[in-house]
Amino acid sequence: MLYVQIAIEQNLNSFQLSNICHPFTIQPNCAGCVPERCGRVVFDQLVSGSEADALLKIAQQGLALGGSEGGASILDLHSGALSQGKNFVNIYKLDQAKGIFRKSDFIIYKVVKTKIQHAVAHHFGVRADALHLTHPTFFSRLTSAPAKTVHDEYWHPHVDKETYESFHYTSLLYLTDYGHDFQGGRFVFVDKDNSNKTVEPRKGRY
């Protein structure tokens, strides 16, 4: 399974999963940056198939130069972090990576990032210019290989806001299809009332 994680409704196909949210620290002079509502939302027509394919190609080219010994590999275009064995290397310092990414790759990445930024702003009632891309932001490939390090154990329940303090919104954009490109890998939200919500990965689903 391949996806890109980006941490930051008009006529789009979307549906609300719940209205659970992490407590926000409300700043007194932060008009327009505190959400009108919290929750989870899924979009199926926000990112086009061609855009998802272009991002998938970027991920495949980068990950081909590395790869974790365990089941989870990442590529961060911002920092250059690339899983390699049990460690991380900087892809931009690898000789074989020179020229691997073109200007058009970064343009499509920015286009999709901007689409997501505006979708989040519209759905949750905040100003788009109040949302800023934070880090880590990365492509991730998950396989059935046994975990070798704690970074490979992606299946543990967690709250992103508690793991990364800078996160207010987390988005996942799937680049492959559940049931066609891979089995397993469904995304499960574990709620306090034991009524879990499951999202099946689909190319272009965000």
C-alpha cells in the first residue's frame, strides 16, 4: 500500500465520519484559525486519478533507492529522509538520486497540497491562509514484511496530535487500491464507544 501523509464541500463527494476532536489550545488573537467543527472527513473526487498516478510515480522512484527491512518505508521530499535498512538516509545526498525528481514533480505535489489545504479549510471552517504545511510530510509504503524496528510497527493505536504537537489536521491520500493492489491495510479509527470506523484505501481517496 502506498499513500502520502500531509499534515496541515461544494460539489465534492465526501462524507463525515464523526465529530470527535482533540482539544485545541485557542489563542485569543487567532480569528479564523480555530475550526468551527472537528471530526473526520473522506473525499473521493478531490484529487484526480492522473494526479494520484503522478504522485505514485514520484514515490516509487524515490523508494526504489531505499526501503526498510521491516514493513514500513517512508520518503520525505522536504527533509530528504528515506528509509534504508534499519536507518534513514538523505535521498538528496545519494549520487544515484541526482536528477531523479523533476520540476514538474514538485509542481504536482504543490498542486495537490494546495487542494488539500483548501478542502480542509472549507470543511472545518478556517481560513486557508491560516493553515501551514508542517512536518513530517511523507510518502509511505506498507508491506507484510515483519517489523524490524519500532518505526515498522505502524498498526498501534495512536493520536497524531499527541505524537506530533505541531499537527492540527492530518491527511492521508491513498495512491493504490485496497483489494486490487494489496490486501489488508485498512485504516481503523478506534473510538471510545467501541464503534470503530474503517476506511478502505482507494486511489485518490483522501
